[in-house]
Amino acid sequence: MRLGLPTWVANLGLRQKMMLALGLMLAVIGTNGLSMLRTQQEVVVARATVDRTYRIIDATYQLSLSLLEQQGLLRGLILDPEAQAPTTLQQSLDHTERQLQRLRVDVQDADQRRRLEQIQLDYQDWRRQVLDRSLQLLLQQNAAAAAGSLAMQAGSLRQLDRLLHLLSEFQAAEQVLLAQRDEARHRLNARMYQLTLVMLAAAVLISLLTLYFMDRTVVRPLAELTELVPVIARAEGPLAIPYEERRDEIGGVSRALQDLLTRGLAQQDLDWIRRESAAILQALQPCDGHEVFGETLLAQLARTLGLGYALAYRVREQDGSLVYCAAYGLPDARARQQRFGRGEGLPGQCLLERRLLSLDPV
């Protein structure tokens, strides 16, 4: 086709073409929009994961400070059993227990949960086997017995050091996870940025394609048909009207212009016939005989129709035969003597059947 488009697309109506272009735009933008929405959800999850990791690291740091505080209090009790610190140590132990419970809620990584569970089990074992008994003796004002218990179990400080070491490893692993999660978040942000650019580019591209499509299928054909209107108004013969084969509104306009051209040419022919008929009738008015009338008629017809020669017969009233009346450019004078009866020769047959004889060029 002239438009270089599939036939079914070219034959769609203007409204259907607009709906097709709009549908394509919505499909592309909708698909990209769903990808952006899914990526945005992943970005939100990644940001929440990074924030949770920061909280875990901060809680781990606070937990380490609590263990260090307990280590200092425990050493003070070993060195000075008379010190008034058991209540403070008991509060610190309870606070550490609550910190471990909150930390366990935040930790989602399986390996980190196992590490944290081990830390919690070691801490509870250390507290139960070492501290609870000594604190109970101190709270009962049995300083000598408590000092003996703490002194004999001074190795519990090494167990506390082990807990600090495990907590340090846990914190280092969280730092690694933080770096990985932060990198994943940055990748998602970059992907979100790319999808935004892709959506903008797709919107611009589809808009340009839509403009090109509408220009090729609507604007340009309408411009061509508009330029043909004054040409059709001045036309004196057939013209080739484009886009007649299309089945949309453009094809309807083209066929309407072709019909207008046909009617205009028919009207021009009718006006020409009227003018020439009036001129011939005006020329025949002064004629007063068969020969003068015939010669004048043939001369006018020859001028009007561009005849090279012509011959006119009239019907003889006596026998109804055809006899010579007049001639124009007649090359053979013997035709003046010819006579045709009804049904004799082609002229007589035409007279008999009252039909026209048409001789087309061969």
C-alpha cells in the first residue's frame, strides 16, 4: 500500500486508529509502571532491611557496653566484697536480658540468629551458674561466703570475655550484611532510576510514533485531498483521486471528491451541449430550404464535433426512402445520386428499425 501499513490498520476508522495508538501507549507505560511499582516495593523493603541492620548494630554495641559494665562490676565485687554494687549488677543483668530478647526479634538472617541464640544460651548459663548464687549471698549480707564464691569462680570473667568475643563476631557479621544490603539497596535505586528513564524514553518514543502514525494515516492524506479541491473545481477531464481504496473516513472523503469530480464533469458536458445547441439553432434560423438547412447543420456539427466529412439524407414523403439532402467535405460526388429504400443497406436498415448507426474508429 501507499502508506506502508498493514491493510487492516489502514482500513481502521480514525477513532479506532486513535484507540489503537492510545492502547499501545497504555500497554507500554502500564508494563513499565508495574515494573517500577514492583521495584519501588523492593526498594522500600531494602531500605527497611538496612535500617533494621543499623538498629541491630547499634543494639549490639549497647549490649557490648552492658557486658563491659557487668565485667567491671564483677571485678569490683571480687576485689571488694563489701562494695554496695550487687543491686546495680542485678539491674544491669536484667537490662542485658531484655536487650537480647529485642535483638532476637530484629535479627532475620539464619546464620546470625544461630549466633545470637548461642550468645543468649552462653549468657544465661553464665548468669545462672556464676552470678545468681553470688548475688543472692551478697543480697543476704553474707559477704564472706559471696567473696569465697566469686573468688573460686573468678574464671567466669574469662567466660564473659568469650561472650564479648562472640558478640564482636556477631557485630562484624552484621557489618558485612549491612554492606551487602546497602549495596543491594543502591542497585535497586539505580534500577528504579533506569526504569524511570526507560518510561520517559518510552513515552517520548510512543508519542513520536503516534504523531508519525497519525501524520501518515490522517494529516498527510487530508492535506493532499485539500490541495485537490481547487484542482477538482477547475478540472476539465478525469483526475486520479488517491486513497479511494481505503475503508476509513479518508477513503470516504476521497470517494466523495471523485463523485464530485464526476458530477462536475457531467455538468460541464451538459453546459457545453446546451451552448452548442443554442449556437446551432441560432445558425439554422435563417435557413429556408432542405439543402441550405442540411449544409448549415452539417457545417455547425463539423465545427462542434470536429468532423472531417458528413452526409445527410432526408426521408422522401412519397415512398419513405432516403434521398440526398446535404454534404460536408464529401470526397465522392456520386453519393448525391444514391437513394436507399426502407431496409436497404445500412442507412435503410437503421431507418426501418429506427436505430442509430455508430461507427467507432478501428
